[in-house]
Amino acid sequence: MAAEDHRWPCAQCGADLRFSPGDTALKCDHCGHVQPLPDAPPARQSALRELDLADALQDGLAPNDMEQVRITPCPNCGAQVEFQGATHATECPFCATPVAIGTGTERKIKPQAVLPFAIDERQGREAMVNWLGNLWFAPGGLVEYARKGRALSGLYVPYWTFDAATRSRYAGARGEYYYETRMVTVQVNGRNERRQERVRKTRWHAAAGWVSRRFDDLLVLASQSLPRRYTDALAPWDLGALRPYSADYLAGFTAEGYTVSLSDGQVIARQIMAAQINRDVRADIGGDEQRVDRIDTAYSAETFKHILLPIWMAAYKYNGKTYRFVVNGQTGKVQGERPYSAWKIAFAVLLAAAIGAAVFYISQNS
Ligand SMILES: [Zn+2]
Ligand SMILES: [Zn+2]
């Protein structure tokens, strides 16, 4: 099985088409020609397939659910970059290191769904510049640079989604508060005084029972190229807009291959589920305080999907430091390194000191 090469030539002029965010069409940057997506199946969330997790973990997925991809690992940061159609970029979008298009291929799980870009590069950049402009301590030069600097990279980032039905048996204890009054001796102006004091105590009762919960489309980032705290902060995503996978949506964009394996993804998903089940158990125990001694969870109906989510990304070198910003390609929410201007901070400290001195002066003279 050879890696597929996707190309999208313009029917009018032959130049490369790119997917046009917010539309369901491909657009030619050269002559403006617009043509509908050739292969994309009709948009229906119900058409999205879930794959069986146990099958996949035993490498038992149908050949149709796998694909052979050409991998281009970044020599600096290890990101696996898949260049699509019109993208001639040979720079890693995460660290701006030049990369040579790889010759090796790898068998990977095919994406089941893609969330197409809803906002274009101009809107993404506007969102980022606004966000930076609202950070009072951001260096003005950096904001200017972001406004005029080179285009953001449109990137499809790999995620796993997990579904599971869980049923958990637990044992623990419920703590209920009660109050007792006791007499204490306190020192008041150097003299001992006897006083009443209310003391809180906890009475514990054994508790045991069952909780159950269905998890639906729990998201786990399948990339190590961006800090998880950035991508987590881009949530929420409206997964109702997911479309059955078609390479058409990737025309002119870059897609990253997953570098977190399905089994590692499942471990992370189980941790997130366990934390939620623990909260469920505590709510079920009730009372003022809870002690959880053990939880045994049975998982069933475990399925997963491999999906791609859209992110606009910028990496800027400014005053010798690299700043990275990510913009949710669906909602325009921004996240990134918070830059600080030493000048603005020094000025703020001086201003605060001046105000403090003025307040002191006024209070002394009134
Ligand atoms: Zn054209
Ligand atoms: Zn890199």
C-alpha cells in the first residue's frame, strides 16, 4: 500500500486549490474559482463511525480503517508533519525548523472525522492581535509584529475521542459535622478569662454503593508538539460540526500525524474518567466530608475515534525569545505564552509607588 498523494488542481487555471474556511468549497487563490468539495460525504453527525477500542488495541482494525502515510518528522521537535496538496511549506509549524519531506511511510489509524476550519487566516490573526492588545503588559512591538508578521499556519491537530459505559462499586465513609461547646481559657489584656467555644467535629458512617456514568466523546490530545495546557484551554469545541473524514478539508493546510498512541491515549482517558467517577462517588456518599476507600469500575461499550481539530498557529521570535500562540479554528479563542514588557512593568511599579505616596500625603494632611 503506497501513501496517497492528494492534489486539488483548479478546473479553471490548474493552480492549487485550498479549502475555504466557513464554506463547503475549495477556492483558487490564483483566479478566484470556487468549486464544491469533490469527495466530502454529506454533513451528518449520525454518519460518524465509532471504532471498537479492544479490536484496535489488538491491532485488529479492518484494512479500510488504516492508511499508509508519508511521515516527515521534524529533526528539532519530533512533530510528525503531513503536508497536504498545495502546502509547499517545508518548515515545521511548531518550531520553524526546516524539514525535508520524508520518504518513509507508516501504517496509521485513519481519521474518522474532521472539524473543518470555520474562521479564515485573517479572522484568526485578528483574534490573536486583539488578545495580545488586551494584555496590558505585552510589548507594543510584539503586537505590531503579530499584526504585520507572516501568515498564521493552519494546522489540523490529531485527537482521540473515547466513549465508554462505566459501572462502579465503591466503599468509603460519610462524614457529618456536629458541634460541641467547651470552655476555654484565653488571655485578654494580660488577664485570664474563661470563655465558651464551639468546636466542629466529624461523625463517620460507613458508606457503600454503585454509580454509573456514560462517557461520550472524551477528548484526548494525540500530539506532543503543543503544551497540553494550551490546547486544553482552547476548549470547548462544538463536535456537532464534525464531518466524516475527507482529505478535501485538508487542501492547503497542514495536518499533524498522531504521536500519542491509541493505548497511551486510552490511559489518559481512563485517568480523566476515574477523576469524574471519584466525584460521582463523593456526590453519592453525600454528607459534609467523604472518604473513598476503594472504587472498582467495569468498562463496557468502549469505542473511539481519531479526529482532526483546526488550529491557527503563530510562532514569533521577538527580542531573542520565541512566542507561540494558538487560535481555535472554529471559535477564535486564543491561548499562548503571555509576553511581558519590562518597561511597562517598571512603569507600573513606579506609578503604584507614586499613588501610594500621594495617598499617604493626603491622609497625613487631612
Ligand atoms: Zn484557478
Ligand atoms: Zn519542529
